[in-house]
Amino acid sequence: MTDGSKAGTVSVVLVPKGTYSIAPLGAEVQGTANAQSEAASGNQLHVVSQPDPNVRPVEAPFTDSIAKFATDIAPRF
């Protein structure tokens, strides 16, 4: 996805209630942004934005919006 000069990948991950997420949710990629919100089902919904390392500047897209994305999407799950 692109967001002005920023490019990368935005993913939505639903983690079942009562489980521990072993997914790093992008933590190993520098510049990754992660927002979470509780889904209607009680599960945890994460929105993860990772930068494309081949595009300069190396900045994740939509970092200022992913918290709102998570809040808006979570009630659907």
C-alpha cells in the first residue's frame, strides 16, 4: 500500500480470546506500527503496518490511522 511517499504492507490479524499470540506482529521489522482493539467476539484484533525496505523513506504507511482502523474494524469480528 502507499500513503504519500510511504509504502509497505498493512495486515489485520485476529488473535483468539484466551490464547497467547506467538506471532511477532511485525516486531522484527524496524519501523513497524501495531494497533489493537478488542473485537466484538472478545478476540484481539491487530492492525499491523510494515514499511517496504526498498522504498525511501523507510516508513510504514498509515501509521497515524491504524488505531482508528483497528477500532472501526473490531466490532465486525
